[in-house]
Amino acid sequence: MKNYLLTLTVIVAGLSVTVLDISAQNSSFQSKLQQDRQKWQQEMEQFKARSAERNAINELTDSIAGVQATAAFLNKDFVLEAEQVTFKTGNTVFVNSSTNFISVKGNRAVVQISPSNFAAGPNGVGGVTVDGMISNMKTMADKKGGNTLSFNVSGIGINAQVQIYLPAGTNRASATIYPNFNSNTIWMTGNMVPYENSDVFEGSSL
């Protein structure tokens, strides 16, 4: 009987130690879990703060670019650097903005379409360049603050009708070009920048 009680006492004591050990482990696990949760929350707050800062900087940068583009547009002193060109067939290609552009400087305009990086083209850079004087220039503002500029540009032997639209608060602009040498209307989209800030390459004009 004494042996039985001794054995039972040992078992109970062992169970008690085991329970205490499990309890300690569980407490340690809960503590670590809480620490990890707090660390994660801190990292998320820091990430949100950095994201908010980046968004604020991007919004400010976009706002400044929009103001500069609008001023250059209204002063007729800008370059629309195209990133995409769409043809009458509906085919859209991504292009080099340094060789695909519309520039306006006072009463002079250059319209250059160079979608090919492989063929020299009439202008030597894979397309066509029209460099000439502006005529029939018209401007129009819409109710949303956007501005439209339309004009004709006459080069040597060819000319084109151009219409450019700049929405309010952005430097993203679009243009429609109606060349007189064929009926292939062309659309351009890209960034509008002040003339002096542009770094485009002009090919040989027609």
C-alpha cells in the first residue's frame, strides 16, 4: 500500500511538473506571438507611412509636371514626346519618345513619326518628319479645364493638320495627325514637356 501511494505521489508530482512546464511553454509561446504581432504592426505602420510619403511626392511631382505642361501648351512652347502611336488600321506600337514627337515653338512646328527602329525611312530615323510654319492655329478650353490646340503645318511639298489635347492637371497629352500625303490618320499619346526640357532627335524633314 505504501509503495502504491508512493508511486501515485510520484506520478502526480510528475504530472504537476509536466503541466507547469506546458503552461510555461504556452506562456512563452503567447509572449513571443504577442511580440511578433507587435513587430508586424510596427512594420505595417512604417510601411504605410513610407507609402503615404511616396504617394505625396508622386502627387506633387505629377502636379508640377501638369502645371509646367499647361503653361508650355498655352505659351505654344512645348514638345509632345510620344510613347505610343496608333495607325488607322488600329495597330498600336510603342515607340521611342526621342524620335516620335510633335514640337511647337512660336509659329514653327515639327511633326515626326518614326515607328521603325530598323528602316531608315525618308527622314533617316525610320519615318517621316514634317518641319514647317504653322497656320490656322486655334485653341479651345473645355469645361473640365482641358485645352485643345489645332493647326496646320506646311513643310516642303507636304503638310499635315494636327490636333492636340491636354487634359487639366496632367502632362499626359494626345494628338491626332491628318497628313495630306495620304489618308492614314495617326494618333499619338505621350508626355508634354516644355520645349527647353525636351531632348528629342529631329531627322531630315520633307
